[in-house]
Amino acid sequence: MKKLLILTLALSLMATASFATYTRVLTMGDANMFVPDEHNIWLFPSTIVDYPELVLAEYWNANLYDEDYYYSKANGGPGFHPGMSFHPYMDGFTNMGMHLNLGSDNPFIVGLYFTELEYDVEDYLSVDPYWDIELPEDLLDDFDMLPNKRVDLFVGTNMGENKFGAHLNLVSTSQAYEPGDEKEGIMAVGLDLGLTMMENKMDIAAGFKMFSFTDKDEDGDETYKNDGSMGFHLMGRYFNEMNERITLVPHGHLDYTKFGIKSGEEGDDSKASITDMMFAAGLGMHYKPAAGILAVGDFGFIYSSEKAKEESDGETMEDKISDISVPYFKAGLDAVVFDWLDLRMGGTSYWHMWTYTEDAEEGEEEGKYKQNYVDTEFYLGAGFHWGNLFIDCYTNPQLLTDGFNFISGQQSNMNWMVSMKYKMF
């Protein structure tokens, strides 16, 4: 039981996170996969070459928190979809990044991001929407983590007629106790490589993740050991311009992650693992009916599965979750209203077929729980720009129904998320 709980923590640590100015693509209907934007660098690192000399920052509002949304999106659950990882419990400035052009004839872009977002053991271990696992009272005392606010480094440059980019990610925290040899810690390293080719029409990317942890008691003996924890992903997209108004964007995404753990006690062969796999494919579309107006759409399917497995004393227990979104739909709009103001609207709809399969005890039948439902989200946003300063907002719709505070007296937030960008050229 404790092994699966530590694996749940590992799963949260290794999930792909997306930091940058994604307010624009989010409010256009979560369109990061098929709409060009600075936020694309978290999917396709080579696109950083298109965004040199920038300073970016984000502010998130804690009122954005929604428990069902947290379960379905942040934990990679029934609402999982590529290109998004949401942490709605944060409040305040969450991250900041800077892109610098260190090249002369050939651009050499370096991007560095710092974040306030961190993975807290209590948050992740005390919230689990899937497995029916009780939390041991002493777990948080046995495996406590210090702040692990992470660093992301990007580099990008031209390679002939193509563009190349790389993204390095690091999460690390540890602590030791004296006297004695008790020590615990966790580390995750990820490397993504990307290539833009065919006159900027095609983007491809591949990434690899490695995870390890230390869990030693006061005598220096390992309580648990890492057992093949790793992950990889592949993704690609192609911009096919049909005519001046319409561009089609076929895209695909494959992701696989495994976290394994085994007992460190001599003579104990027990072990456990959590394995995730996701495959998504879709067809996006850009529609430009007039200057300054971009309407977008996307439809496709997503298949995801998660398997938890325990082996002990020659016995194996295995629980499975599968989720198929057939189909999913996205739609959005980015339209100029004034020289300094853009309007953003969007929506997403995922049609789920969700199945939880519980391993049967000896002599019992395997149990299944199925759900068929539609998960729908709507977004409203605005983009402000003055000179080189750009501010994108994920707006609270109550602003339109209630008005400003001095009119209605309502104590509601004007925006749930704000992204700021300044071009240094």
C-alpha cells in the first residue's frame, strides 16, 4: 500500500508540466497543440527560435481551483489531453522566464524559467481519484519533501534550413538526519528535443524522463528501491495551408510512463509499479475570414490507460483504468476589437468512455465500473497590447453579468489568470 502511495507521488512529479504564457491558447479552447504561440515551446522546443528576446511572467488566482477539474485534468485522469498540465491551487505569481538571443549571424536562443509551482507530498498523496487506497497515518512523516521549485532550460538555433531546440528539466530535493544515516530524497530529470522543418510547416519532438528516489532508515538500509522508473513521449504536427483562409493541422501525441518500486529488505521480493500510456490524434483547423480574426477548431480522439500492479509472495494484484475520448472537440476565437484589445473565446468537449477494472480476490469475479459522460469547459479571455507589452487574461464571466465592484458591490475576481510578455526588441 505504501509502495503505491509513493508511486502516486512519483507520477505527479514526472507529469509533464507546461509553464509560459498559455493564457492565450487556453482561452482559445486549449489550442496549444495546433495554434502557433510562445507556449508551444513546452511541446516543441525548436519553436523557441521564433520567440527571441522575451520576458514572460504568469499570475494565477487561487479561485480558479475546482476539485472535479483537478481530478480530471491535473492528475491525467478522464479529462487528460495533450499539451496541458494545470495546478489550480496556486495563487500569485507562479513563474517567470526570459529568452535571450546570444547569436550574431545565426540566432542562438537561450530560455530560462523559474517557477513557484512545486510538488507537495501532502497535496498529491492525500488526493487520489482512482485507487481505493487508505493513507497510513505516519506516511507524511515517513516520506516528507522539502520545496522543490524547479528549473527549465531551453536552447534553440537554426540548423541549415531547419530549426533545432532542446529543453532540460530538473526537479530535486533531499534531506538527511543525524545522528544516524536516515536519508530521503527525490530527483527527476527530463530532456526534450525538437525539430522544425519543411519551411516551418512541420514540428516534431521527442522526450525522455528518468526518476529516482532515496529512502533509507536510520541504519542506512534502503527501505524501498527504484525499479525502472522512466518515461518517453513523441509528438508532431503539420500546417497544411489549403488556401488564404483555411489551414489544416493534423497532429499526434504518444506518451508512456512507468514508475517501479521494490523492497530494499533482504529476502523480500515484493514490488509494485504504475504504468501510464496515452495516445492522441486530431485534426486542427485555422479559419481567417477577415484581417485580424482567427477562428480555430479541432477534433480527434484520445486513448489513455493506467495500470497499478503489486507483486508479493508469488501473488499479483492488478487494477486498471482506461479512458477513450471519442470524439473530442475544440473551438476558439482570437479577434481584434481595438488596436490595443483582442477578444478570446473558446470551448472544449470530451466524450468519455471510462472503465475501472479491479483485480478479483481468489474465487471472486473481476469487478468493473464504467462511466460514459461528456466533460465540457468554456473560456473567456482578453488580450491587451501597448507597444512591446502584451497582457493576456483568462476573464471571469461574472464581470459581464455583475459589472465592476463600484457598480454591483460584488466581491468577485476580474481575471482568473494573467500572462504578461514584453518583447526586448
